[in-house]
Amino acid sequence: MLQKIRDLFIVIVTFIIIGLILFPFFWMIVSSLKPSTQLLTRELQFIGTQLTLKNYHGIIEVGFFHFILNSILVCTTATIICVGFIASPAAYAISRYRFSGRSSILAMVGFTQMFPWVILVTPVFMIFWALHLVNSYVGLIVVYIAITAPFSIYMLVGYFETIPKALDEAAVVDGCSPLGTIFRVILPISLPGLVATSAYTFAITWNEFIFALTLMTQTEKKTVPVGLANFLGQYTTDWGIVMAASVVATIPTAIFFLLLQRHLVAGLAVGAVKQ
Amino acid sequence: MSGARVRWRKAGGLHGARFYGYTLVLPAIALLIFFFFIPSFYNVELSFHKISLFETVRGRGKFVGLENFAKLIRDPEFYNALKNTTFWLTGATVGLRLLLGFVLALLLNSTALKRWRLADVGRILVFIPWGVPPVVAVTIWKWMLHSRYGVVNLIFQRLGLIQQPIFFLTDTSVVWISIILVIVWRELPFAVVTFLAGLQSIPQELYEVARIDGAGWFHELRYITIPLLKPVITIVAFMITIWTFNNFVYVWLFTRGGPGNFTHVLGTKVYFESFVNYKIGYGATFGVIMTVIMMVFALVYFSTLFKRSVNV
């Protein structure tokens, strides 16, 4: 009996905290469904009486979908190139081959993973300006490949380590070239790891703000975070539209994080123990 | 094709591991050098120049030696940003995240939640803020903390806690609390989830043995949970400290460093000097100072990890 009361107490406390944590998320969704007359009021209404999808029409009118298309283009391309062509070969080599300089390469990857991006903003802008990569999709894609490569390599090394090396040896015996071993044997069975890494990479690039802000100065080239921040800077902020845009901006990352949270936790935990 | 194959095989003979190892790693290394190392050195060079953003088309500006650094150590704004970055942006939020993260992880790992089959649901729900982009997190809180129509002010007034609305974004006595609130809200799940993974890796038998010996709740926490979770806590503390110390997006989007220069941090100063004041050289100087601080921090981090792996 005493234990039941104690249990109940713990459950209630936990869910009160969780409720407080979720409230902002709930408030974003509710606010996105309210007409401006119900937003700009001094009356406290938790749900509101006349919910509407008008704000979602509104974000189409202000051109928010252009930012979404830009983000999808840049983030998808960067993710595919980063995970498929940069990180997985590197991670495979680090996991399978013992060559001199291997540990310093791992250290370098670890160091760049912690590297603060804001420090790079000024010099990268100057270099990209000289190379005519400012206001260019290619420029931003290159940046996104570079900033996500360290983490992708780490995650994939962790994943490849779980695949038995006997598999590689069997492939070689059967006459597979090293590249053939990677692309025909290892990558197909690493699909869950590749999907998790890609999703995480995509989420990082989707959220990225400071490079998108400095390198894309023309409105029609801007990505979702910068486009959203621009709405905030305006003098008369239309909060209904801003909240609707926020919901739309959250959808891809929220889906990825929820689907992959178990996997991410495992990856992070492995990384933490390994280091 | 077959000729190429033979050559692949031959190369795979004696020096194969080395050859393929380097070839496969090369694109990644080249990218990291091009993107992280060259700009870092270029940043140092920029910090020795007086150069305006408008001059970027024409050339490199004027070499001024250490003038930017001399200006920086006399600049009260630098010390203000350094203090804000250390105490408010990093110190307060990291401390709160570690504390709240630990408490929440303990609650989510408690037998009570498991008996009620709510542990999984709880974990997923706590995870949600991490799925919200930082820009959106700032947007939501700016709306919730709006001085006139924000739900927080409305609730406080309804409860009779305040008579006049609080100006969360412009009142210097509360603006840091608002920024800390946003950061802790969005970044807390990382701490909770890693702590939870750490708690779940502690063998249950330890607790059973302790219980047989008559240990209470507090003794289990003091002598089993905290010591065994310490490695995870250390790593999380280091990681989030580094990420937060260099953060730009929360302060910039929330207050633009305002009111006045009150909430500027080092990260916003780099951007502000380079792209708002158009002083590329001076902005780069802030970047160099941050790089030095980070290098020292990284050295401490790696040497701590190294020491531990030697001891264990």
C-alpha cells in the first residue's frame, strides 16, 4: 500500500515535469491554429473557440514554401554526398584497415567534431566570396557536407565495428575488390546504421543557422531557419503565421528524432563509452 | 576491366591496407582540412588586418599587426561578452541541464514508472524538444514571453503573481533568465537521454545486494548511482560546455545582444563585428580568442579522458 502511494507520487511528479516540458510545443501548435483576433488578446484561452487553418494558407502566401524547397534541396544533397561518398568510405577504412596515421586521423575527426562553427564564419565567408560561392547552393552544400562529416564518420565507425570482419574476408575470397566489398556487401547490410546517420545528418543541416545566414544573402536563396528568423525580425510580427511556419519547420526533424531516438541514444552511448 | 582488376588485386597484396586505407579516408581528410584548418589559419591572418566587408571585393585590406588585439583588450564590450558567455550562457545552463537531466533520468528510470509501464512513453515525450529546431525554440519562447500577449505573462497575472507585465526580452533583470530558459528547454533532452542510457547500463544486482545490506534510497544514490554514472556525467558536461560556449543562435535570435549590448556573448560578437559593423578583421580577432579558449579546453578534455583510460 505504502509502495503504491510512493509509486503514484513519483508518476505524478514525473508527468507534471513532462507536462511543463511539452507545454511550449503544445502552445506552438495551438497558436498556429488560432486567428489573429484570438492571438492578440489579453484573455487567457488554452485551446480557443474558433480554430482555423488560415495561418497555414498564410505561409504559402508569404512565400515560405520557397525556403522549404531550398532547404530540401541543400540538406538532401549534402546528406547523400556526406554519408554516401565521404563518411562511409572513411569510416570503413578506419574500422577495417590498420594504417599508420589512423589514430591521428581519428583524433582529427574528433577535434573537428567539437570545432565551434561560429569561429569559421568570417574566414569561410571571405574564402567563399573569392571563389564566388556566396549565394550559391553548391557553396552551402559544401559547408553542410564538411560540418556533418565528423559526426557521420564517428557514428558509422561505431556501426561498422558491429559487423563481423569475416564478412569482408569472405567477400575478398569470392573475388570482390575493396570497393566492391564496401558497396556490394558492407553498405547493404549496414542499411539501418546508414539510415540513422543520414537522418541525423539531415536534421543537423536542416537546423543549421549561422552559415545559411551569412552565405545566403538573397531572399530567394534562403533556407527555412533563416526565413523563419526573418519573420521574427519584422516590426509587426504576425504570430499566427510565424507559429504555422514553426510547425512546418519542425515536422521533418521531429519525425526523425522520434523514429530514431533509440538508435541515437545507442550511438551516443557507444561513442561515450568508446572515447 | 579485367586488367584494372588485376592491378587492384596486386595493389591489395603487400601494401593493400595502407593504400586503400589512405584512398578511402582521403576525401574526408581533404574536406576537413579545406573547411576547418585552412579557414582557422586564415582567420588568424584576417585578425592582423583592418578590413571592411565592402573591401572584400578589392583585396585584403591593410596590415595592422596586433592593433586589433590591442583594441580588443581595451574594449569593455569584450569583457562583458566574455563574462556573459562564461557565467550565463555556459555556466548557468550547463549546471541546470546536468542537475535537471540527472533528476529526470532518475525519475524515468525509477521502478515506479516501470511498474506502471510509463517509462517508454515518458522517455519519448521528454525527447520532443530536441526535435524542435533551435530557431523554432526561440520563436516559440519569444511568443510565450511576449510582454503583452504572451501566455506566461497572462498566466502570472491570472494567478495574481504580478500586477504589471514582465518585459522578458528587454528588462535587464530578467533577460538572462529568459535566454537560459530557452536553452535549457531545448537542450535538456540530450542530458536526460545520455544519463538514462548510463543508468540502464548499471547492473541491477548492485542495487539488490545493497538492499539486502539494508541500504536506503539515499545510500544507493550516493554509493552506487553517482559513482558509476560519473564517467557519463563528465563526458556530457564537457560536450555541452563546448557546444554552448560557442553558441550563437540562441542569444542572437532572442535579443540580438540587446538590450543595448547587455546580452552579447563571444559568438554573437564575431558575427556582429564582421557582418553588422562590417569590421571583418575585428570580428576575426574575437574568433581567434575563441579558438584559443577552445584549444585549451579541448586539451583539458582529451588529457582527462586519456588519464582515465590509463587508470582503468
